[in-house]
Amino acid sequence: MSEPWLPLAGIRVVDFSMFVPGPFATAIFADLGADVIKVEPPRGDPGRSYVPVQFASENRNKRSIALNLKDPEAGDVVARLAEQAQVVVEGFRPGVAKRLGIDYETLHRHNAKLVYCSISGYGQTGPWRDRPGHDVNYVAAAGGLAFPGQWRKPPARSSLPIADMAGGAFAAIAVLAALREGKSAYLDLSLFEAAFFLCAMRHSLDSDVDPRAHLFPVNDVFETADGKRLTLGILEEHFWENFVRLVPELADERFATDAKRRANGDALSAALEVVFRRKSAAEWQRLLEEHDVPVDLCVTPGEAASHVQLLERKATERGYTKFPVWANGRRGGSIARRTPELGEHSREILVELGFDDGEIAEFKRKGVV
């Protein structure tokens, strides 16, 4: 087995963020070899209890120090963390980082080369900067709930926190770009704008855009006879031709071209619902795969992990999914550490920062760590 691709080995990231966006960004760094120190409040990242399964996934490969940032004596620890880091990520509402003494201006005094990324709901400036919000708010305000995801269904929210995870990914890209530039940077990432970027890329800024412009009645999800759900992925004409060989009743002039299928989409979608309920998911999968028609069963990630394709490409390790890129024949990232317990590495990190046993004992006595 080849060694994993770990291009960020030697980079230290201090992560003050909580919940999803920041931890998702720093999980990418950790997977690719960076030393990520997760700084948690004494009670821990609230994500530990809100969505424990996602917390576990997004915080593997990291080390945890429990630090009371509200205690002025924590400033000595923060200063040394900043001195030894290349990257800092925070995810508080605007103004909170400054009150806690972990803002860019403060940390930049300790490290003039620091790349610092602030992730917030609406950004550090503008009339909405102080508004509270979560993923569903950002997605709605950005236009992500205006259009349906299926031909005959109303708009619905995804199970994925689109703004949070896209924002985290954009933050990772921006940090890596700043590191490539080679000088200190302050990055201001808005989750609302991350969602807006996706929505506008998908649907354009045309206020009169066809709400079904992105949909195709034969590129949808259908229920089968055994109550399972299959995705039919027909866009190209040759896939449609292959499909109607299996369902000759749909070789109708109303559906003869893509334009006609869309013009008569309601009738076609209703007919497809009837057709797919005639056979089980397994029967449809066999028939469609034999006739080269794109099809997949809707499954959970846990079920997907057993797909032969993911097994062949070594997509999981130690119960976690891995970074989804291969580089020159090597799988990107590795799972070197399990999810840390709260403050599990506090002493280890403090020793690395140069604090002696007496200082560490005093920090503990005072509740700083």
C-alpha cells in the first residue's frame, strides 16, 4: 500500500471555531497532514452534543485543548499558539473574537506571517453583520430554497448543511491560496455569500429564470415496487433511447426529444412514477445497468461505504471517510487520529508551547485550562 498524500505536513492550524463550517475546513487541513489544534471552551464545542455524528467526523485527526478564553491568563497560551502557527480559523459573530483576545490584530502582533480566517454568517461588514443565523437561513436568503429539486415536488431543504459545508470548503481554498501567496492575510468569509455563490452559479441572476431550467423529468428520483428509491440519470439522447427499449410505451411522439420531454414533463413524470412501481429496485438496477442507463439506489453513507467502488479506492479508514482525491497514485489524506475527547491533548500542547509543570499546574488550578 502506498504512503498517503499529505502535502500540508508541517503546517500548524489553530482552530477556535465550533459547530460545522470552521471544523469542516480544518478537517480538510488535518486530513492532508496539517497539525490542527482545536481550542475548545471548558464545556466543549457545542457541536459535541448538537450533532455528535458530524462532530466526530469533522474533528478526527485533530488535537483538543480546553482553554477558557474569557480568563485574561489564557492570553499567554493564545500568544504562543499564534507564534507557532501558520493558520488561525475562528467562527464567532463579528466582534466576539476581539472581546476574547483572539482577533487578527492581536494575533498578528505575535506572528506577522499569520493567515487568519474569520467565518461568520453574513460577513464582518454590512448592515447584516450582526444578524443571528444558521445554515437554513443563509440558504433561504441566498436563493437556495426558491426552486424545486425534483420535477413534481416543491422546493425542499437538503439533508446537507449547504452553506456551512460549502463555506468551510471555500475557507479552506482561500487559506491555501493565502499560504501560496506567502504573506499574512485576513480572510473574511460569509456563509450567506458562500450559499449565494452556489445559487447564482446554478440558477443565474436572472429574476425571470425558468424555475425548472435546471430540472429534467427523466433525471429524477422514483419509488419502486418494494418502497425503495432509485435515481434515473438521463440527460443525453442515447440514454433515453436505451431506456425506451425497456419501456416501449414511452416511445411516444410527445417524448421524442429533450425539448418535448420537458414541454410534456408533468405527463412524463407521472408515467415514470407508474412504470417504476412495477418492479423492485433490484430488478430495475439489473435491467438499467444491462442497457447502459444511469441508475443508482438511494442509500445511507453507511450503506454506501460497502460499495465495491469505494472499497477499491480506499475511501474510508478506521470508520471515517477520507479526503476524496488521489494525487500521483496516492490517496489524499489519512486518518491518523480518532476524534479527541475534550481537552485530551491540553497538557501535551502546553508542553510543546514551552510551559513547565508548575505553570501548567497553576493554569489547571485557576481553571484556565
